[in-house]
Amino acid sequence: MAAFKCPHCHEETLSLKDKYRLGWWATINCQQCDGRVTAFPWTLMVISMLYLWNLMWWVGLVHFKHSYHYLGYLLVCWILLDLLNIYFMPLCRLKKKIPG
Ligand SMILES: [Zn+2]
């Protein structure tokens, strides 16, 4: 189930799982052209900060208000961030590793 375009060969070779992993600082090699792919670093940094902020905000609320229904907010925000991560994260090309 490939759904996302590789920035090297422009074929839809990246699966949903690959795309999600790219949003968590992974690098992937395209199955077709073997090009290394990563998420755009500035967007990746912003998304990571939002994940962290979401987590800190939740920890803070539970700590100060002692109410676990904020866990629901955490989950909703987390899912929204995941969707943002998967569908709006731009990808970029990495150069091939130089042997040796
Ligand atoms: Zn490719």
C-alpha cells in the first residue's frame, strides 16, 4: 500500500508507515530508486516541538488540576499532530552515502 511520492523518482513508493516514521526523524530508502528520503528539517522541528508542548501541557494540567479527562485532550491533539505529520510534512532528498 504505497501512497506517498518519493522526492527522487516522483513515484508513489512510500507507504503510510514510512511516511509516519519520517515524521519521527527517520530516514528511508526508496524501494524503487534507492534514494534516501527524510522529512523537511524545519517542519520536523516545529512538529516535534508541538508534540513536546502537547505532552508538557498535559502533564502540567494533570499535575495542577488532578483531573484525567485532560488525557482525552492529549489524545485528540496527538492524533491531530499525527495527521499533520503524515499529510502535511514536506519531504526532501538526501544525498547517497559516500562509500568508505
Ligand atoms: Zn524513489
